Amino acid sequence: MRFCVFMGSRFGRLPAYREAAAELGRVMTARNIGVVYGGNVLGLMGVLAETAFALGNEVIGVIPHSIAEAESARTELTKLHVVDTMHERKALMSQLSDAFIALPGGLGTFEELFEVWTWAQLGIQAKPIGVLNVAGFYDRLLAFIRQVDAEGFISPEDHDLIVVADNPEELVERLLARVAARPPQVPGAPVADVI
């Protein structure tokens, strides 16, 4: 089993963000859940990957050539996939994963979260999605989503497609419960193309 984790390539202002990324790496390793992530050494991405890999966990990075050249791709990984485009990156990360987690991050993290959330809304994928709301980082976004729901642009069921928790242990447990509750994939059934 593997979880795909979206997060910042910066550390952010609060030490709590860095601590949560490291703790998530420890929790996933203790539960035997491999890490799929953006393949970078920087920021929270680097903290999670370094922690999980040092503990002997499987850590798979997926990074486009352009980002690998502009920034620093992490080489101490179980496997590093270097792809041509962001679309390929996200499609491969999805294919390799059983669930998704968003930690604090910036525009890329938000875009990845909303894309997998939209895929779930449209029935393109049925993998659980979690938000690690460290130090209230996502409070305003979640309040806005409730407003969007109240204004009639999404349904309560769409809002319920994500699991929100403020600590890694609780979030991982809740996502594992949702993974276990998913109907099994029928062998030979078509898989939606998410590119």
C-alpha cells in the first residue's frame, strides 16, 4: 500500500509544518505504507522523504525534467521517476497510490489536492483523500468550501469526499478505514485515464 503526499517545496513559517511532515513519515512507515511524492529535496517534501527513507520505508519520487533541472531531485529514494510533464507526473503518482494526503503547501499543493478531489467528484477515481490541517493551515480554505457548498456549487457529498484531521496518526487511520471500505477493483476492468 502507498499514499501519495502533496506538500510544499518550502518549509513555511511554523516549525509545526516541518514536524508534521516528519511525523507523517514515521506514521506511514510504522503502518507499512509507502510514500509517493513529488521527488524533491526541498522543504516539506524533503523532510517527509528523508524521514521515511531513513526509517527503511519505500519512497517513490515523481518529478518532471524541468523541475529536476531547476531544483534538486532527491536521489536517495527507492525509485525516482523523471517524466516529461506535470500531467504525466500527476497521472503516475495517482496510479502508484491507494490514497492521497495534502500537507501545508502552496499553489502546486492546492492544484494537486483540487485535481484529485475533482477526479473523485467525477468518478474518475475512488481513492480516499486526506487533508492534514496542521496548526489550522487549511481552516480558511475549508470554510470557503463550506461557503461554496452553501451557495449550491457543490454538494455535501462532494465535501465529504475528503477526510480532515490535525494530526498524522488520526488522518492515516481514517484513510486506511476508507481504503479498506472501497470495493475491490475487478480484474481487467478499465482504469480511467487521468492525464
